[in-house]
Amino acid sequence: MPIEVESPEEYGYGLIRYNLSESSVADRTISSLGLQIPDLTLLYGTHRGSEGLRALIAADGEGLKPDDVLITGGAAGALFIIATALLGRDDHLVVIRPNYATNLETPRAIGCAMTTIDLRFEDGFRIDLDAIAAAVTPRTRLISVTCPHNPTGVMCSEAELRGLADLASRTGCRLLVDETYRDLSFDGALPLAASLGSHVISVSSLSKAYGVPGIRIGWIITRDPALQEVFLAAKEQISICGSVVDEWIAEQILQNRAAILEPTLAEMRRRRGVVADWIAGEERLDWVAPSGGVVCFPRMRAEPPGGTGAFYRRLLDVHGCYVGPGHWFEMPDTFFRLGYGWPTGEEFEAGLQAISAALRG
């Protein structure tokens, strides 16, 4: 998957008026969270992560305890640890696509065999359990899914999640569920995946739903003590421990989880409604409505004037709007990821109108 030279960071945020490429809610500040960092001792912290933070995370899943949780450098760090600890050249991975790049590129770099199960627009981007089951081989060590899904925002049902856990158990492999957007599930969150069995691994972070990607706090949850020790050993080789400042901030956030999430969820539901109304009136686009997260993945009904390359250039150079083109996710550029959680309300709605204008040429 490409690393874009013209990513928002490289192009320059100041040159993008309407940034609809981001996949999180708006970035928060220390003061907006009502925090004042105390005089912490800047020591090597607990390698697993602070016990208070791990207890707050474990409390969200039935039957989980703090020792089932390992704090990592964001969800990206968690996914890297899992792939490098579980997969080798003689192993096989079944992974859904489109997906977050780390879930695809790290296994490719390792050299393991990989079968991608492509989610189809025509099927509502739903996970096909039969296709996953057919792809499993005796060498399969891991089935990897995301829910809510990035870039589509689609969620699997609880029955589908339990079906995936049962499939992994029957076939003797592990199930990895990237739950980074779980706290932004519009109609209620699914059970925390790792609570469904010791062969199920959950990954999440505070970056997307809480607007604090800068503190780099993510985690791995598994009820398998031996596997948790493997993950801990991998973390110790990569970073030893996390930042005591970051972990302190994370603990304060999770202690105040409901107060932070409730207004965020209300606003994201409202914005999803704005996108739905816009697409209903935009004859050049179609979509699958998201059930969680802050992204969706519209599809152009036909090539725009000059083709998709001209569309993306017009959108950015003429209208100052930036979205994530389909090739970021190994999909055709007639798709694009639209993030509706990060910009201000005014920028968000102006960005939608910019897309409509760019589609017309």
C-alpha cells in the first residue's frame, strides 16, 4: 500500500481548507480535558502499563482482568507486536480488505502467506463468514478483522462476531479484532472481542474516539497468559515501556469516559445524518451508511470529468479539500474515504460542497 508523499502532513495542513481525510474526532488539548499534569517521576514505567490504566480497560469486558491487558504505542504498535510475534514465513493469515495498512503490510514484510477476503460494496461491506471459513488452511494462525471497519464504518453483528470466534476456535487459529472505533458505535457497542475466548485478541486505542492520538496509547487484550507473555517480550524489545505522562493522561480520560464520549457520539450521529442527506441529494455518489466510527467510503457512480486523477487534483488545488483516495486502501479511486469527525462543523459542511463541485468538473 502506498505511502503518499502528498499526505496531509507532507502537503501541509495549512494549505488544506477542508480536511476530510482524517479518521478521528478533533484533536483535544490538555486544557480542554480539564487536566493539569502533576509532578510525575519520569522513570521506566511498568512494562505492561500502569495497573490503574489496565484495570480501567479490562473493566469494559466481561471476565477480563488487568493482567489480560498490555499497553502499547497506539493500536499501530499493538498490531505490529501481534503480527511479528505470531506470524512467520511458514504461517498463513486470513485478513479482510480494505483494511488499515499495518494489518496488511506488516504480514507482507514478514513473508507469511496471506489470503485477503475483499469486502464488497454490493454486499454492504459485510464480512462473509463462509468466505473466511473457506480460506482457512492447516497453516492458518490468524484471522484478522476490524469492527467498526475503517474505511467504511460498517459493523458486524454480535452473531457475526461470535461466529468468527467460533470459526477460529474450531479451526485451531486465533482471531484478531481491531476495535479501535468500538467506543464510537452508534447503536451500542458489541461485546469486547477478547471476552469471547482465550483465542481471541482485541486491539484498540484512545486515538480515534477520544481525539488524543498524540499520547500514543493503545492496547492488546488476550485472556491467554502465555500469549500475553510473548506480546510483553516483544514490547520490551521495541519500547521497554510506555511514557508515564501518556499513561497518566490516558487514565484520567478513561476515568471520565462517559462524560467525554456522550457528547462526541451525539455530534457524530448528527454529522452522519448530514452526510446521509448530502449523499441523498448527490446523484454522482452512493454509499453504505456507517454504523460506527467517523469515516465512510462513498463510491462514484461514474468516472468524473477528466477521470479520478483530475477529480482529486481539482478537489485539492481548486477547492482546498482533501479526502483519502481509494488506492490508500487497495481499492479503485472511484471510492474515497470521507472523515466527518475531525474538522469543525463549518469546515465539514463546506468540504462536502467542495466534493460536489469537484465531481462536476
